[in-house]
Amino acid sequence: MTFLIQQTLIYAVPLMIVALAGVFAERSGIINLALEGIMIFGAFTGVLFVNLTQKAGIFAAAKAADNWVALQGFELLAMLVAAVLGAVFSLLLSFASVNLRADQTIGGTALNLMAPALVLFLIRILANQNTLQMAEGDAASWFMIKKTTLGFDRTADLGFFGNTFLHKVYLATYVCILLFVVLSIILYKTRFGLRLRSCGENPQAADSLGINVYKMRYAGTTISGALAGMGGFVYALTTANCAATGDVAGFGFLALAVMIFGIAGAALLFGLFKCVAASYASIDINGDGVYLLAQIGVSPHFYRMLPYLITLIVLAFTSKKSRAPKAEGIPYDKGQR
């Protein structure tokens, strides 16, 4: 059960933070279909930062001394770099949607097509292969928090809670959960959040009250890009051993579904099925040493298909109940009333 909860969180948390990214853009009146592309770009830039920093030997002394505080700082710095460059990448969507008043669906699709091609092109130039990895070691040895990291003995029993949430976990997971809570409060409980949401509901009324609709839409999309870029790197760090391949397994599109269905519950549901798809052969449901899912004779392809199949089923039953902002996807014309 500990393994199942940990793996579910690993897959669910990037979905949560990227779905929140979609909400920030949506509430400002911009359809951000480019979440997938921004995740891919964020994953690449975060991994590239880790790779170049390792080659420069900046944190080599901290790794040799097993200074886990410095290494966690390194991890947070990589998340920040991915967020900043994800925000920069999203400015392409902001410019096309706000300044050029282009079709937002086409703009998002264009970024989704451009991101993997651009990332793979850069990886081929930088690494002369199709995958960009850490320069040395792996994600677990550099960034994973274990009970020995916290000063406990290797054989110490921390109990169910300790083994689940303090052993073999990544700080990035808890940082994303904290960010999710804080940014949700900002979006729904602050003056900035109210102004942002008003630009998605009725931009003309917001403009008449002195709110700069263009700036608010830029802000919403930029925050969205930062969160999606960070989510892409966290996905690469926790599930792909800190490697960039120009692919995030459709997590950006899954995040759009999570956004429609309801973020927290849907992310945990899809995270659970993604966990089953990735590690069904090693899941011991009852703790009796019997790996039931691997022994019932179901094709592995069915398990891999489950998260996306569940997405389709959930959307079929819940999409009609979802209410988007009235002005979402509509370019704002200051002279129109």
C-alpha cells in the first residue's frame, strides 16, 4: 500500500499542478491547449540545467559530502529554471492570442507541434542522441529523500506514515502540493484572482472598472506557462529518472481533462491508473506476496491504455456539467460593447 500511495502521488502531483496551470489561463479568458508542449519544453530546460550544472561541478562537493540540503536546493533551482522558461515559452501563445487576436485553439496546437520537434532538435545538437540525461548518477541518488537522509538508521521502522511520506520521496512533490494550495487561494480568495476571473467572464465590464484586460490575460497565461513548465520538469524528475525525450506521455492533455473534471480528485484517480499502468507487475494489493494484476492474464497494453480510457469515460459523463468562463477563447476588442 505504501508503494501504491507513493507512486500515485508521483503521477498525480504533476497532473494537479499542470491542471491548475490550465485553470489560470482559462479564468483569464485564454484557452491554453499548449500545456503538453510547455511541459515538454519545461522538462527539457530543467534537465538541461541539471546536466550543465553537474558538468560545471557546482554541486559536486555537496554530493561528495552527502549534503542533502544543498542537493534539495539544486532540485528547487532546477524547478525554478523550468518554470521561468516555461513562462517565456507561453509568451508565444499570449502574443498570438492577445496582440494578434489569433485563434487560441490553433495557437495552442501549433505550440504542441513545435515543442517536441524543437526539443528533439536541440537534444540531437547537444547530446548527439534522442535522450538528454543527467551528466552523472541518477535522480534517486541526487534528489530522492530517504530515511537515512533525515538521520534515521537504515533499518529503522518509521511506521506507515513515515515510510509513505518521508522515505523514498521527492521534495518536488510536496513543493508542488504547497504551490497548488497557495495558488488556488490566490485565484479564488484575493483581489488579483477576482480581477483575473472577471477578465474571463466579462472583459468589457472589467475594463470599464479600470482593469487592464490585456495585462491580466498576459498574467494568467504566463502563470499558466510557469506552472506547466515546472510540472513538466517534475514529471521528468520523478517518473523518467530526470531525462528529457521530447515526450511527457500525454500528461498535458490528461491535465486538460483533470481541469474539466475537478482537479484534486481527478488527478488522484488518473494518477492511480497511471501508477497501475506503469507498475502493475510489482503491485501487491493484499500484501500477501501475490502480484494479482500480473497473474490474471490481461495484456500489458490494456493497463497502459487504462488512464486514457478512464479519461474518455469520465469526460463523457462530466463534461456537460463543467462551466467555462463566458469570454473564454474570445479575443478582447476594447471598442466592442
